[in-house]
Amino acid sequence: MSSPIHFGTSGWRAVIAEEFTMANVRRAVGGIARHIVSTATDAPSLIVGYDPRFLSEKFAALAAEIAAQHGIHCYLSPEAVPTPTIAFAIRQRKTDGGINFTASHNPAEYNGIKFSMANGAPALPEVTRKIEAEIANPSPVALPASPAPIERADFRPAYLEDLAQKVNLEVIRSAGLRLVYDPLYGAGRGYLDGLLAQAGVPAVSLHGRRDVLFGGHPPDPADEHLGELRQAMAETGAHLGLATDGDADRFGILDEGGAFISPNHILALVLDYLIESRPWAAGGTWQGGTAKSVATTHLLNAVAAYHHIPLYETPVGFKYIGELIEQDKIILGGEESAGMTIRRHVPEKDGILACLLTAEMVASRRMSLAQQLEELFRKVGSYYPGRWNVPLTEPVKKQFIERSRQEYSSFEGRRVAKTDRTDGLKLVLEDGSWVLFRLSGTEPVCRLYCEAPTQKGLEELAAAARRFLFG
């Protein structure tokens, strides 16, 4: 019996040769193809890309072949391509969607499929439910007598040209900023560093070749995976270290001296900077806000309040933020898991854009990120966020599910000011500290998020949250 294929917050992911097989890729792409054919009003078309993982180019070629057999004109990338580039290509070429073979920041043994809608945004739950139903119970379809064309297409030049209009590269160049970039062997290689080179910005690049093992650790731009970037910064005297994940939709930033800056803090700093530097973000007749997931820092709330702009809070999953970009309601949308996009850009996470905007901000303000954060804290208050994956046994998980349904007026002796069940159980305490518990849908872990006004307060709150989980 075939294993079920489920699309989570960022598509379908599975271990290569276990569940992620040629046979299951045929099933998954067949479901996507039938969905496209059933919803397209004219001759359907599709973008197909992949990241540098093992066999990704083979999976992509197979996907294009299957889609073409269903009468879908395919534009197939000849090289590894970032997810935000695929989102841009979908919009530019007005296709009915896009498929990217990637497991993003997951370890090398995983691969996956991200399906993007015709607007370039991640597929919404109502769309993925239809695709899952098609995979489980395929609709009978009459295939055309001959397949549609499969066209090789280079999506890089148009995407980089567009990005150059959204970031002030001249500010970066004229400031003499020294940069190091690490794509972590991922799809960002040749993109971020390529654009900097075009603009005459000197930057050292690491790991700019294919390695399907990603150097022996996940292609995740988290602090613990950026040791070589930190070392290269020290050797070159760089002001900033920039990193992107496997499909370049997430970012990681090292400040002067190699200190890792939380993606939560980067989001708030960039929002504040955009409002100061972009005419389209500074008010006027258009009143744009900011959007964040329920798991993302309340520092964004504080920046929004300081600048008197609306704040939108969504469940976890960038697809919900993408909707607000499409509706032209926000200046910036972000998630604590290092996802960011801005107005007039794609409704999808873009780690390349996030890195470049951070570099522009440092170049323009002539201050380190630590100095900028200190200044922002003085304006709006201090916020220290944290996130942990806490393994749970089945009995502890069941116990937590029961406890999470209860109402709480206090948490570890502190008054609860608000309970939020948008996505998991979030308890906001009267001093503004908060804790969020979200059970993973794919692993036996609880995603634990906490935030407090001080680092010591964060550590105490995290300890209290663990006691709550296992109590």
C-alpha cells in the first residue's frame, strides 16, 4: 500500500529512498498536474526547479515530463534555483504555478516538493487538500495525444535585475562594507554573490559548489552551522556575514565580530529601516502595516505601535503572510524561522533579499547591528526571544494535549493576560512575556517559543515552560 503524501506548512518532505522515491514523486506530481488542469482556464503552464540535493535534477526532469504528458507547458530550470526565484518566475511568466524540489533547511537525507500557486505564494491549505485528495484518489483524465513542450529556462537574470531595483546596492558599495556570504552549498550560490559582484561590491563567498551532503550538517543558517562563516569574517575583517539555507528562502546574519543576530531582531530592525528609508513605507495615502506569525517576536508589535501602523498576526506558515502581500496591506512580513518579504516583492520568503536589505541597512546607518538593536530597544523596549524543539514521549504528548485544552488565569505563579489559540497554545503574561507551545505534525516534539524583556527572564520562562510540559 502506498504511503500517504501530506503537504505541511512548506510542502511535502520525506527521506530519500524511503518515502521520497521516483514512484511517490510520480504520484505527487500527477496530483498537482491534475489539479492544475482542472483549474486552468487556458493552456496551462508550470515552472519546475530544484535545489542541489541528491537526485533533485532527476526528480525535476521527471516532474516536467509528467506535467507535459498532462498538457502542461513546462519551464524547467537547467540549474539549482532558489524558491523565491521560482516565485518571481511564476509571476513574470504568468504560469499556473511552480514546483521546486527542495527540503529547504532539512538534513541531506531529505528531499521534498514545494508547490507554489499562480501568484507565486506557497499553496494555501485548501489547495494542498485538493492535491492530496487527487494523489490519494486520482481523477480519470484524458491525456492529450502529444505532450506539451518542456522548455529550458534560466530564471536568474530577470530575478536579479528585479532585486537590484529593490535594494540600494550603491549605498552598500559606497560605504565600503566588507561582506562574506555562505550559501551553505545551497541554491543561493551565484545569486546573492552574483548580484554583489555585478554592483561592484567586494564579497568573499564560501561553499560555492555542489555538495549533496551540505558539508555534513543541515543547510540551515542557524548559529551552530555558521562557524566557517564566522572564521572567514575574522580572517577578512568583514563587517557582516550573510547566509542562506538550501533553497535560499531563509537567512542567517552574523554581526561585526561574528555575533549571531536573531532573525526576530533582524525583522524588527529592517521594518524600522524601511519605514525610515522608503517613500512607499513612510505613510501618505497608503497606510501599510506589518505581518508576523503568532510565534514571532512582539518587538515587531512594538515597532508597529511606535510608527502607528497596523499589525497583522497569522498562524505559522508563510502562505498566510503571502496573502497579505498580495492584498497590498503590509510593508514587511516575517516569521521567526528567518522568513521575510516586503511590499512589491514576491509573496514568499526570500533569504537573498533579507541579506541584502540587512547589508544596506548597516551601510546606510553606519552602525553595527548590535548598536542598532540597542537603539531600537531604547525607543520601544527590549525583547529577547527563544525557540527550542522539546522531544516528547507519547504519554507526555497525550498529557500535554489534555492540559492545553484548559483555561489558564496564571502560569507558574504569574498572571496570564491573554490566551491565544491561533496556532498552538500561547499564554501572554502581564509583563508582556509570553510562551507558545506547538506540537509538530511530523516529529515527536513540541515547538517551544518564549520571549521576555531580559535574557535572564527568557531563561527563567523557558525553564518554567519545560516544567509545564512535563508536569
